[in-house]
Amino acid sequence: MNEWFTLTFIMGAFFVAGQATEYAMLVSEHVSLSSNAYGSAFYITTGFHGLHVIGGLVAFLLIMGRSFAAKKFGHFEATSAIVTSYYWHFVDVVWIGLFLVIYVLK
């Protein structure tokens, strides 16, 4: 489990770094939260999604720390790991919808 959680953590951190890079590029092109309706919608939706991704990354760290600290990986630890993975999959599905609306449909 820890190997997959670590890989997912790395990929999630890469996503957040890419989002920060995209924000920097848009700011340099004078697209801001208050510039127009697209900027407002873009920053609010992707910003909230990014915050949820960061929350998932924190949850992954907590679960991995708990699994290393536990002498026995029991039902409580497994339930926490499952709930964290459900949360992460939900955030993934939301991103698919956001990606389609923001980047494909424009």
C-alpha cells in the first residue's frame, strides 16, 4: 500500500506544481481573478480543486505515517486508507469534469 500511496503522492504533488506554474503563466498574461468572467471561473474552480488535492496529499502523509507507526495493520488503519482512497478518487473524477469544461469546451 505504501508504495502506491507514495507514487500517488508524488503524482499529486506534480499536479499541484503544474497548477502553480499555470497560474504564474496566466498572471504574466494578465489573466487574474478580477480580469474577466473566465478568469474568475478558472481560478475559483481550479483553486478549490487544488486545495482539495493538497488536502488529499496531507491525508496520504497521515495514512503512510500511521501505517509505519502501527505494529499491526488492522481494521482501523485499513478503513482510514480506504476512506482516503475514496476521497482521492472523488477528487480525480471532479478533475475530469473540470478538465473537460475548462480545457476542452472552453
